[in-house]
Amino acid sequence: MNTNKLNFTRDEENNNIWLSQTHQPDTHFTDYGIKPVVLESEAAVGKAMLQELYQTAAEKSGDINIALLGGRGAQELHRLLGELAKTGEQDELLGRLNVFTQDALAPMGMANCFSFVRDFERILGDEFFKKIKSFTPMRTDMADIETGLIEYLNKLEAVGGLDIFFIGHGPEENQASHLAYIKPFSGAKSQHVAGIIPISSSILEHHISKFKAGGSVVNEADEKECRSAQYILTLGPAAILQAKKVVQSVVDADSAPAKVQTYAKVLNTQISSDASEALAQLNTNPGLWIRLHPNTKSFVLPNLGIE
């Protein structure tokens, strides 16, 4: 038996596998709401996210543990971090960073050009990865992806959990939304620290087209391998709720107009104080999990229609 698995319990619902740590504390469903911060441009959102990192660096000593956001939401932050890595201005800060990814397609080779890791490398640059203390992606190339995910979670716990969870907001059907890759009706609960989610052909198609449109250098062999991926590995609600701070960015409503309605639903939906009713709400619309974190910043652009 893999001794690493002894510290985790495993739940399965509708072919979704969720992992919990055996010592997971109970969650009380307190709705803290969201107060969005409307900024004038994507560049301004990137600067605001960077300021949140600076604030955390000033408030604590030692290592700083962050989860990178894939996709469009944090590209300006990543560009700024890449520029800083080239100048040497923030080498002390960069040297304190333990950097984690938050989701990944699997099974897939770690060098595949459609991996989020390749996109991070493209924007953050080689100097960033040379200067940070550690980089821990989710392993997607192991025969047993569940064991790989548990190894990743053990490393995250060993460094003390996340200081900042940089997170986005993804639209789903019926004005629902996802965080990380916690999908509607996937059975995610507050004790679940990570999950293995079945992937659909439409999601794969969206992922591949997004990488092509974003300027990634792609090849046919990697695309074929990517199209054979069966799962998405994702951090779960417990990882969000246990992070010291959650920093959300929503910058692409022009190209993803459904986010206008789905973000508004998260903004205006009160989570029930009854635990069973709250879980039903969160299972239907996982974007609501962010309302349960007491230290959240949500940076958005005017194109979300927020006054």
C-alpha cells in the first residue's frame, strides 16, 4: 500500500474522485459576500494582484506559497513578475516563493505544449523559474495520477498551505460557474482538498483553441496527446477555504460574455446558513465557494457591468 495515501480519504460521485485529508477541520458556512474592486484595465488588475503579493511579503517572514492562475486572468501579473525577474529588483521576494499550479489536464506528458506549465514558462520566463524557491506542478505523466496528486498535496501541506490562492471565474451552463476546475454537480464538499474530474470533448476543444489563439507554439503530436486526456486535476474547496488570502481576477468578459451573468449570480446569491441547503447551492454553482472565504479580493473590469 502507498503510505502517502494513508493520510487521505477518497470520495467518488458521478465518476468524480475527491480527496480529503483525514485531519480536515469542519467548515462553518459563513457567507462573507464579495465586494468587487472595479479597475480600469487589465494592466491595472495585474498591478493590483502584484500589490497583494507585496502585502503578503511585508506581513510575514520566510516562504510565501502561492497558486498560479492559468488562462487569461493573471497573464498581466505573470508578465510583471517576468519583468521583475529580469531586472533583479525583487530577487529577495522571488527567492521566497513556493509556486504551485491549481489544475491540469491528465494523463499528458509534462513537456506537452498544451500544458498550463508551458504557458506559465512562456509568459513568466526562464529567469522567474531560476529565481523562485520552488515550483510544484500537478504531475500528469504518472501511471497512477491519484498517487501523483497526493504527492503534490503532501508537498503543499509540508510548506504550510497557500498564502495566496490566485483564482479566476469560469462560466458554466444555467448561469453557474466554476473555480479552479470545481465543476457544477461534481460533488465537491468543504473537506475536499483536490479532485480528479472527467473531461469532456468540448472542454478539450476549448482548451486547445485557447492555446492556439494565445500565441503558444503548438505541434500535431502534442495536440493528439492532449485530445486523449481523460481528466482534469484540480484543487478543491478545502484548498480555497484554507488559503490565507484569495485573490480573484475576472478580465475577459469581452471574449467570454457569459461571465457578465455568471459573476453577477455569484455576487448576488446569498448562501444559506443551513449546511445541507448550502451544499446544494455550492454543488449547483461552485463559483459561490469564494463567498465563504473571509479574506478575498475580487478584481474586475468595467465590462462585467459592476457599478
